[in-house]
Amino acid sequence: MDTATPAVTVALHDGTSVIASSGQVDARRHGELLLPAVDRVLAEAGTKLDAVTDVVVGVGPGPYTGLRVGLVTAATFGSALSVPVHGLCTLDGLAYAAGQEGLDGPFAVATDARRKEVYWARYEDGRTRVGEPAVDRPADIAEALAGLPVVGAGAVLYPDAFPDARGPEHVAAGALAALAAERLAAERLAAGRELLPPQPLYLRRPDAQVPKNYKVVTPK
């Protein structure tokens, strides 16, 4: 599952392929949409939640409020089912999907970070990220990414900075699940790149802050 972008997306993977998936784009209703999406996916697959052996969740980068919905839900499922919970960078899921759709060679991924910024990372191919994700203004990284295709909603939003925008715009849980299945199989053979802990990748502080120098009022 992933709620790090406006897409609320869930998929079920059997270790070989995606057997059911759901995705809705709505930046304001992550909490309302996620659990019904889980129910739809399980119903479509004809299975129950207790059949799940691993939970994979997109860890962002993404805005605080939406991102935490998926992370808390994944942690709850992991605890209730006594199964491992794995994190995966949301940008990696987008890169993997772009590679599966035929995008070759070096490219970048950019998602909307709001505040006229993007979350972004560079990739050698659909499975190989170069460096760590970052958050920047599009104009500040346009020169560094000049000549590269840029995948994701962040590219679509800022065509002046990213003239070669490519799809998909939003991450799909099916791509996250497929990439996670590859990495889990390789990890269990002690030959692959480990998945991340299910901890949020925020990259910047939340908008809400505790006021400085506030007065504590308590009854006497």
C-alpha cells in the first residue's frame, strides 16, 4: 500500500504476479479511502486478510498527513497478523513502473512536494537509484536533470523545468509489490538489496509546529 502521494493505492501480490489492485487519486481522503481499498482488493482476489504473509508500505518521501495513514495502517496490520512490515521508497515504485513500461536508460522521478517544490531522485534504470531522494524547487534542479526524461506528477506540474515529462504520474501499489517481491526473494538468497524499515521519509519538517515561548496555563 502507498499513501505518500495523492494516489491511495493497494495491491495483493502472490510472489509471482499482482492478483488484485486498487488506486484512487484524492489528496484529501487518504484515511477514508485506504481501508475500503484493502477490502476491495481482498474481495477481488477471493482471499482474506489472514492469508497475507508480508506487508509492504511506501515510506515516501511525501507530505506528513497522507504518508502517515499508510504507515500506521501497515504497522497495525503487521501487529494484528504477526507478519513482517517492509518499507519501500515511493519514488522507487514509480521508477520501477516506468521501467516496466519501457523507459530505458538514465532518468529521474519527481513527485509533488507542494510549496512549489518536488521530491525527486535520479535512476540508472527502473531498479537502480543513484543517491538519496531530495526535495528542491524545480528551477534549482532543472539544469542538473537537463536532457533526462522525468517521471511523475512533479514533472507534469513544472513543464518549464522538466520538458520531457513521462508517465506514470502516480505510484501504483502493484509496482511497489512487484519490486518488493523481487527484493524479498533476493534478500532471502542473501544476494539482494534490503528493503527499508517502515519509517517515514519526510525530508522536511511538518507544517504544524509547537509555538515558541507559549505560556502554559494550569489550574491552581
